[in-house]
Amino acid sequence: MAVRLGDEQRIAWLRLIRSENVGPHTFRSLVNHFGGAVAALEALPELARRGGRSGVICARARAEDEIAEIVARGARLIALGEPDYPPALAAADGAPPLLTVAGHAGVFHRPMVAIVGGRNASSAGRSFATRLAAELGGAGWVVVSGLARGVDAAAHSASVSTGTVAVFAGGLDCLYPPEHADLANRICAEGALVSEMPMGWQPRGRDFPRRNRIIAGMSLGVVVVEAAVRSGSLITARLATEMGREVMAAPGSPLDPRCEGSNALLREGATFITRSDDVIEALAPLIDRGEPPPQPISLAQAEAAGFDNEEPAADDRARVVELLGPSPALVDDLVRQSGADARTVQIVLLELELAGRIERHAGGRVRLRPAEDWV
Amino acid sequence: MAVRLGDEQRIAWLRLIRSENVGPHTFRSLVNHFGGAVAALEALPELARRGGRSGVICARARAEDEIAEIVARGARLIALGEPDYPPALAAADGAPPLLTVAGHAGVFHRPMVAIVGGRNASSAGRSFATRLAAELGGAGWVVVSGLARGVDAAAHSASVSTGTVAVFAGGLDCLYPPEHADLANRICAEGALVSEMPMGWQPRGRDFPRRNRIIAGMSLGVVVVEAAVRSGSLITARLATEMGREVMAAPGSPLDPRCEGSNALLREGATFITRSDDVIEALAPLIDRGEPPPQPISLAQAEAAGFDNEEPAADDRARVVELLGPSPALVDDLVRQSGADARTVQIVLLELELAGRIERHAGGRVRLRPAEDWV
């Protein structure tokens, strides 16, 4: 059922996701509510104003500039629901509406496995990541990682010739770390570079966990090699668990702090990996389960529905706002408890989202941001 | 219900277990069948003759010499069922009827944990065994091991002051390896040296797995640190599983062959150990479950029953022998299928055991030895 966006739709999608306070969840709510990105963009200023603060809407020229830059670098934008969008990621909660991709999107249609681990990995850890990636690549798997120093770089390097995917935390032109420029170029030969961030975006600390959800989301499972406690690799593992992906880890010496996090995963029940066959055995049953990924945004109906931006009654809005608090609440509960109809609750939540006053969480939950966090 | 053997009983027990073709299982059958070791000893020559080959019965003088040697070395014999016999071992299938013990048998009444591993362990493996044994000792646990080089020696050394037990594969005067003489002496300060073999017995290859069942049997659980494939530590782990003991292992690098066996245990579900708290958490629920260990040989009734060594009818014997084969058969099945009464089947099996023609296996099973293996 995958279709391609038209040029106008693609510009509207890009403007919408690049507008202030619009993340993947809000994007989905807006497109579903208004029947498409074009209509959502039109509704945006009024919605945000009603929420209490007008957010900055991405100008058409800025979106066109970004697309020109992407094309100039030989990359392209792939939208959620298009045929080249990574299928496992499409099925994940919070999937990015648009990915910037350089290289060969064809790899997304082969089974993918993430290999992640410490930047300061031991020599043995790097060797193991190298061996694992080479063997999995040889067996037809695409290796996904984050292009970091240490385990990530070892895994990418060993699978350049069989296909590997590096997910950036910043824009595709903002490589981090810079010394991996040559590796990034080599990855493009048979694999792909991926980012959900705009060109020119320098990655900040909070962009890395956000990026890690894409690594986990693209893959059937994540192998953690040498992760310390409180490391990014453990965040990837946690996100993978939340997404229902297989979490695997390689054992390490109990005396090595670089392995404390990965050993903790194993203690908590992660699949025990000492060779590539262990990975294949764990993941093979997950390939081609025959279910098409859910289509969270129906492109077929996109832009088709009518414009519906009627202002909710002040009473209804007040009741919804009153029910919100700092703990995430289920949207379904808000509908039931407020007595307002579902469409009204959706509109009120969109207003608040665009004003930066609430956050969306996985599983259809929202929570109020503390006032000092309003953006 | 524990009682102490009288001097005469102890000599009879020692003669019986030191007689040819009498192992722990046969010992139990004989004592239970004849109501005591004294009566069993009397029945032995006739039984063995009927089985087809007279085994060598340990002479009284030889047993007295052994006891004198044991006493001269400051050690003593502790019989299954006596108060100082290690309680967990008493409950194990194939528990040795007699243990020679030097040092302090009092440690047997504290909770015990085995730490075993590679003789060629890495520096990290030895350090981990040292840390684990010291912490477990500090927490009140007695550390059991096999006095081998590498992990065993590290575990004993670190727990000398808190109590550790070394189980020998040969006689207590046949230390292996010889360079651990000083360590063995230090172990006696707060712990104990244990053997089921006669004084003067030089350990052969097959004595080590036999010894390993005592290590596992004394302990609530076994921690394996750095075991290669086909190593003695894996045998200990397998025996521990069969005995219902907790099997635990420390992780190691997937690239280190010295850790392949221990990693394989973890892959198969052994409890994952990276610190002493993991061990305590796994074993604490097993302490003091309130059940007294089963008394496989009732000393209270020993020597009390009458002498019963009536020769079975030739027909009955022939039917039992015909049912035996190279695959282990349940004794209960032999009784049912032969139509002979249980006591007759027991007698026939004792005859064959003493003639070295059958082997006892765990779970009340026996199998015929191939003719070329008859001893």
C-alpha cells in the first residue's frame, strides 16, 4: 500500500515536521486530525495561538532550501509510508515522518541488526564487534550502528562491503566524530547514512538518545558489546525493549567497568551472545513474519479530508487542561473523564502541544510540562 | 536423628566401602539389605561367589591400619548420618559413606558455596575468584573447591581466614598439586580438607570427576569462573545440576577460549554472577529450608536386623540377568518384569555388583557392564 508523496506534499511534510513543537507524535496527530500535512499547516497558526503561544512555522522557502541542499549532497528525503522507508522503523512508535538518506536505501529491505557499544571499548571488544559484524554481514544481515568511536566504528568498518547503515544524531552534513569522514564515505558504497535532523544541525547531547531510537527501530534486534553503566548503548537497549526488539549482549569480565552495563543486561535476561550464530538464531524467527507493517499515516487519504479547525468550547478545553498533570495520562482516559468528544480532546491537545505545554509519550499518553520548561 | 558409629561399626563400614566393587550405591544396598555393615561383610564372600567372581574384601587389619594413619595425621573418619557429616552432601545421591576429614568439621554446618574454574585462568579470572571468595567468606559463607591451580587456589587462598574446604581427589596424604602443601596447611586453620579415598591413594584421572561430585554435593550452589569446554569445572556444573544445586557462572570475553565453557553455561541458563551479592541472592533462599536431610542409611537400625543371605532360586536369578542390558534399567521395572520379589532382585543385583558385572546409576537404575570391562 506504499505510495510516494508528490512534491507539494513532501514540502508540506517537511515544513510541518520542522515547525516548532512538532515532533513525530504531534506530526501524526496533526496529519490524522486534519487529513493531511497541507491542511495541518494551514491550521497551525490558529491552533498554536489558541494554545497560548504561537510557535514558529517553518517557511516554505526554508523547506525548499533544505531539499535543495539534500539533493546537492546526493541524498534524498524518504517519508514514512513510502516504499523505501525502513519497514521495521515504520512500525515503531514515534517513527520519524521523514528521513534524510544518503547511499543505497535498498539495504533497508534486508534484515537489519544493530551492533552498539562503548566508545572506549577494549581491544577485545572491538575485535569481537569486528568479527560479529563481518560474520553477520556475510550471512546477509545489514549492520546498523551510530558511527561512534569504538564498537560502532568497528562494526561499521567490518560490514562496509556487505552493507551497513549509520544513523546520525545531527544533520547528514554534521558528522560526529569528524575523524569518521572516510568511514562515512565508505559506508555509502553499499549501505546508507540516515538522519531525521535538518541539514546543518549540530548534534547536542539530547539528540543522541533520540537517534538511538532510530537505530533500535530499524533493527530486528540490538547487540550490545561492552557497555558501561549509564551509557548510550544501554539507552538503545532500553528503547529496543520498549519497541519489542530483541535485546542481546556479549559477556565481559566482571572486573571490567566497560562491561558493567552489558553484563547487567545479561543478568536481567538479555540474550547471551558469544558468536554470530547466537544472533542469527535469536533473530531468524522474526524475519518475514508475513505481517505488513502498520501504516500509521495513511498517505492514500492524505490531503483528502476536509478542513476542521473549529475552536473547542471553553468549558471543554478547561476540563481537559484540568485533567492533565505532570504524570503521563492516557488520551482515552482524558476523553472519558472530560466528557468531551474525542475530536475535541484531540484539538485541545494539539493546541497545547504546539504551544509547547504538553509532551507526548509512547502508548498514547500525554503529560503537562512544568511551566518553567515551556519553550 | 544423627548418631555416632561405635568403633566396631566404623571398622565394618570402612572394610565394606574399601572392598572391591563396593561403591557408595552398593554400600547403601548392602547395608540396607542386611541391616548393617557387620552383617553385610559376613555375607560378602558368598554373595560375590554367587555373582561369578569373588571380589577382594578389605581385611580388618587393613582397615585398622588406615584408621591409625588417619589419627596419626590428626584427621578423622566421619560417617554418613553422623552429626558432623556435611548435611547437603548427606542428602545427595551417591554420598560417600565415609569421609576422611582434617581440620574443623564445624564449617560443614555453615552454608557452603563452591567456586571452581580453570587451572590456566587469566589474571582477571583469578582476581575475580579472589574477590568473590573474600566477599562470600566475609558474609559468612564457607568456600568449597578442589585445591587445583588457578581459580581453585585463588578461591581457597582468599577464604583461609573465614573458612574454606578443599576436597582431594586422592587420599588426604596425596596432595595434588604438590606445590599447594602450604595452602593445604593454612586451610586447616579455620576450614577442612576432605577425601573419600583411602590414605596413600594417588589420584588418577577418573578420580577427579568423582571428587567433583563431593564439591557440588557439599554446596548449595557452584560458581564457575573461567572454564574451557570439556573442563573439569563443567563436569562439576553438570553434577551440580543433577543434584539440584544452583549452577552459577561469571561471564568472560567471547574471544577467550578459557571462558568458552563458562559462557556456554550462561547461554544455557546458569545464574549470571558478576559480584558476591548475585551469589548470595541466588543461594540465600536455599539456606535452612527446615527440612532435615533424608537419612539414606538408618544408623539407628543398623546392625539390628537379622542375617538374610538366602540364595535366590536359579530361575529368578536367570530372569533378572536376562532383563539386564547395556542401557540403564529401573530396579522397580526389573522387579515387575521378572516376577521375582523385590528382596530377591536386590540380592541378585548385589551378587552382580560385587562381581563387577553391573553398574549402579543415579535414580535407582542399573546396567550391565560389557564383558570386557569386568574387573
